[in-house]
Amino acid sequence: MRAWVAQNGLVCPGWQREAHPADDLTADHVVPPGAGGSEAGELRVLCRSCNSARGASMADRRVPGLDIVLVAGPACAGKNTYVREHADPEDLVLDLDALNAAMSLAGPRVHIPAHLPFVCEARDAVLERLLLGGHQVRRCWVISTAPERARREHYRRRYGARVVVLWWPEETCLLRAMSERPPEWQQYVRQWFDRYEPDPEDTVLRNWQATGEERAG
């Protein structure tokens, strides 16, 4: 804020309004912690009135008629298969693995840690655009491991998402990873089970089969 005032004076850059004089400047998170951002994330200057108005507008930006479904679960749990079986051709699908492959020459299912923040930002940018409305998308599927309860709750709170967790025993997922994926995927499986936090708000499908038979747990 000191740097802003030194360069621009006591002026608010405005939020959905023109820049204007203001002596009640505040530091505003570009992506608020309540919307998935970090307390240490990027800040910008807004006056108290603009800051409050922006916060109120972000409290519930759901688009009527838009259904967002987060499909979570460990690696090798069949999340892509589940979406393929349940999605309609006109549905939008945001798959972190597919986005990663599209943004790298490393090959399918090879994750480069330095790329991950940009892959996540690309996914989140699409979700934020959906909230603006003015489109014909009626359903969006988000495929993500999301082991943390807070992360799944963020999708519910921010996007009004339904959350489906596909759950298989760790041993089953490890066997699939060993036979079908690069070696590092075994670690992805173990990390998910180490970090997984259940939530009664989730729909948990245990040992889901691609035949369409589902068993909630």
C-alpha cells in the first residue's frame, strides 16, 4: 500500500467503477483465501467500499442452470472412465492430466512439477469464466484428485459443485499404477491416501465399476 500511495497518491483504482480519490485504502487479495487463494497470495489496493463490493459479488456467483461436478479420488480410480460414461457430448470436461499433456511435450501422464501451477491456473481460469455466464455450457466435469476436504469444499462453495469421490482400496490403485502408468504414479496413489480427508457432504462411490453399477458409501 505504501508503494501504491507513493506512486499514485490516495487513489483507489476502482472495482467496476472509475478510479477515484479515497483515504480508506485496503490491501485486497486478488484471489481471496475463501475462494481458494493463499493468505500470502498476490495483493492489490482497493478502497474499503470497492473491497466490500467485490467481496459481496464473489459470495455466490453461481449461474442458473449450470451444473458443475467435481470427480475426485486417488490416481487410477477410474475418474476419466466415470466421466466418459456419465457425460453428454456437449458437456465441458476439465481434466488436469489432459491439460498437462496439452501444455507439455513430455508425453501423456508425465507431470513436470514446474508446469503444475500453470496447468491449475488454466483450469481455474475456465471455471471462473463459467461463473460469468453468457455461454451455453450446461454441465462441466472437473477431474481432480482433491484429497483435502477443504479443497472439495472450495468447489462446493465457490462453484456450487456436486462432489463425487471414487474410492478403491489403496492396493488396487497401486496395482493399476504399476501395470498402466509411469513409476511416479505409485507415489501419487500413496500421497492421496496419506492426505485424504473424508467429508459427509461428498458422494462416495466405493469400488465403482465401468458397467455403470454404483455403490455409494
